[in-house]
Amino acid sequence: MSASAKTASVRKQTTSMLSDALEHYIDPYNDQRIYWAKEVTFDYASAHMVRVDYMRFAPLNNSVSGIEKGDFFCYEIKSSVEDFNSHNGHNMLGDFNYYVMTQDVFDQVKERIPAAVGVLCPSGDGSLKSVKKGFRQNRTRSMAEMLLMMWRSSRREIVKIRKAAHDSSEI
């Protein structure tokens, strides 16, 4: 295996590990009252499309005003310094925004992380810990757009699962 193939394999494994840890961090008990989606795409089919790795919506409560006062959390996974240095995946569209990366990557890029953006790193037990607190930012997207894009991405995952279940039942 070539060096670049090994590097790609390690990055893929790291991304998978960070994604699994983040999903558990966002929704540790598989609770239907936790609203989240992965690969949430905005401005689809435009020259300025952006994709947020993971998004979570946390309403204040389930009243109309509680929903309208809710917060969006955006998470971008960075599996390596090279990944961080790329121009892709720095889509901080939420009220609170976080990078998810290994401690080693954080140690190398921490001076370049914006002040309001938080960072989560794996701890020894596979869970995530906050190594840099995120602070509220002013969102530039409407709540309706944010919720619709989350819903569309979540729906895509449901359709994939149903299709896979249907395909396996035909065997």
C-alpha cells in the first residue's frame, strides 16, 4: 500500500471514530426528542453550496416561543491538520459552532481557531470532551431554512435505511 493510500485510510478511520463519538455526544440515549442531522446541505445546486457535517437543534421548550428561541449547534469534523487546512468544511452557520478533532490536531491548529468556535476532542474512554468552549454567534440563516435543511438531510438518512432494509429483505 502506498503512503498516500495509508494516509487516506487513517483519515477515513479517524473520521469514522470522530463521527461515532460525536453522534453519541449529541444523542447518547437515541432519544427522539434530540433533533440532529448529518451532512446538512445549504444552497444546494448553487455555486456556493455548503455542507455542515452535523447539526443539532435544541429548542428551549416545545411551545411556539420556546422553539423560536432554540439554538442551532454546528459541528465540523477535522481528521487531520491537512483536513483543517483545506478550504472545505469550515461551515460555522449555527448559534454555537464546534470543531471535532483529535487532541494532536487541536494542539497543532489551536492558534488558528476563531475565538467563538469551540473544540471537542476524544477522551480516553471514547467519549468527547470540550477542550475549547464555544460561544454564541449571530446566525445569518433563518430558523425556517435551518430546520428545513436539517429535516431534508434527516429524511435522506431515513430513506437510505428503508431502502437498505427493503433490499436485504428481497434476498
